[in-house]
Amino acid sequence: MIKLFDASSRKEWDKFVTSHEEANFLQSWDYYEFHAARGNQIVRRIATKDGDVIGVYAGVVENAKRGRHLAIAGGPILDWSNKKLVRAIFEDIKAQGKAHHCTFIRVRPQLERSSENFALFKKLGLKPAPTYLSVEYAAILDLHKSEEEIIKGMHRRIRYAVNNARNKGFTIEKSQDPKDIHEFYKIQLATAKRQNFVSFSEDYLTKQFAAFAKNNEAVLYTAKYQGEILAQNFMIFYGNEASYHYAVSTELGTKLSGSPILHVEAMKDARARKIYRYNLWGIVGEEEKNHRFYGVSFFKRGFGGSEFKYLPAHDLVINPVAYLKTKAIEKIRKKIRHI
């Protein structure tokens, strides 16, 4: 008999999640410690059979203007071929959404985008969401190759930037001190002002970094030239994946291309941790030249590797009438933000 209940053991949780090749920090214990530290309600559920863990999922309750909802990014984590387990977990997800008075539940699993997986979610009663929950199209590098082979597979502009950084003597600093996020935040603010976007708050960035860094899962990489900061990468190392989570670059860093050398260093550290998947995260299609993330995608593709499309976010609607407002608001926002 399958039993579902609230999880209470970090060790048990992370052991199960990291045993699944597809999982990343989105379903880690510490990601929800971060959400809880910011005063958010979290849901962390575990499924067992005969005392053995067979599935988990975690989510955060978002009390948003577009509708109160339960957001489950990167999950649930389970054996998707076990249909009885899949049904049991989604029944529990729906029950949790109702218990937390949600209008809907949004799920973006670690499943590949395919007709079979679309059909599965339709059968479970979910429908494609009006907008995304987490990255749905990612650039991913296989780190099983040597550093020399990995660099050789990069575009010549990235190889040039790496060689230039070495020739000029760029220095790289690494930190796991949450206080160092203050400088990261200041650079992000300046960048947001130049490029006209809304930055994350310092509290958001600091608490998230602290939640992961305390267990050696996050590192802030800083590239400097003659003492001046060029670029910073906020990396998360969890399970089988190194995630390029957030990044900032100064005007000087953009001019001198200070970011590529940080990636080479982070890849080296990932391999030392026996992590062989390097996720550069969100990209858009090569044909989407007018998309606001086209430039970032062009940069990420320069590192070589493969591209992976996740099944997009799907919604399990609990209150159909209230959900009409959600759809309307999100469609308008999507158009305004060009996403």
C-alpha cells in the first residue's frame, strides 16, 4: 500500500532525490528551506511502500495577484512508469492544493517534451499553463570529457575569451559567505538599470545562497582584472548537476568578456565533485532573434553541448472560475514581457 505524508528527514529526502539522474536543485531539501526562510508556506511530501521511499515532491504556496497556487518546479521525482504511484502522487498533489486554498497547482516536471508526456499529463487532468514555471529549454554540457576536449568543443569566440583571460592574468575568487552576495546584488541593480529589467531583492538572493552554501552546495565565483570585478556566477552543485543559476557582469566585464573563464573553473570544480552534467539553463530557439533572451542564448550555445526541452508547465485547476482571471493576467503579462 502506498502511503503519503509530510517529509521530516533531510538526509532521507536528498538521498532519494539525488539517486535520480534527472533531478536537480529544484527538488532539493535546501531549496525549500530557502522558501521557508522567506516566510512562504511550503509543501514537502514523501511516498512510501513497505517502508521504502518511492516518490517525493516539494512545492511552495504562492499567494500571487494572479491567483493563489502551489508551484512544483522540477518535480515530482518518481518512477513515471509506475502508473499506480503516479496517480497516487497526483491525487495527493490535488489534495494539498485544496488544503492550502489554491486556485490551481502548477507543475513543471523533469520530463522530456514529447507527445507521450503531453498525453500523460492530459490523462492526469492537467492542461498546459499560460506561462512558464521554470526553465523549459536548456543548454547542457556533458563533463565526462577532459577539460581540453570541453574547451575544444566551444565556439572560437568563447575559446578566445578563455585564452585572453588566462593571458591577461584574470584572477578567480570563490566564496561561500552569504555576505558577499551584497556586491553581486549591487552589480545586478546597475545592470537592471542599464537594461531596464526588475532585479531580485538582496534578501531573496542572500537567503537563497545561504540555504545552499551552508551545505557546500553553492559557490559564488568572481573574475577580476587588476582588482576590478568583471563578472560573478552564482553556481549550485546538487546531485548529478551543476547549475548556472544567476550571473552578473560589470560594464568592464562585458567589454573584456570576463564570464567564460568562470564557467571553465566551475566545470573543473563540478568534475572534482563527480558531477558530470553542467546546466547553463534557459535558452530560446535560434530562430527567435527578437526574443529578449536571444543574446544570452547565443552566449550559452557558444559553450557547445546539447539542448534539452522539458515538458512545459502544466496546471491542475482547482477553482475554474477564479482560474479565468489567472489565464487573462498571465496572457497579458506574457505579451508585455515578450516571453
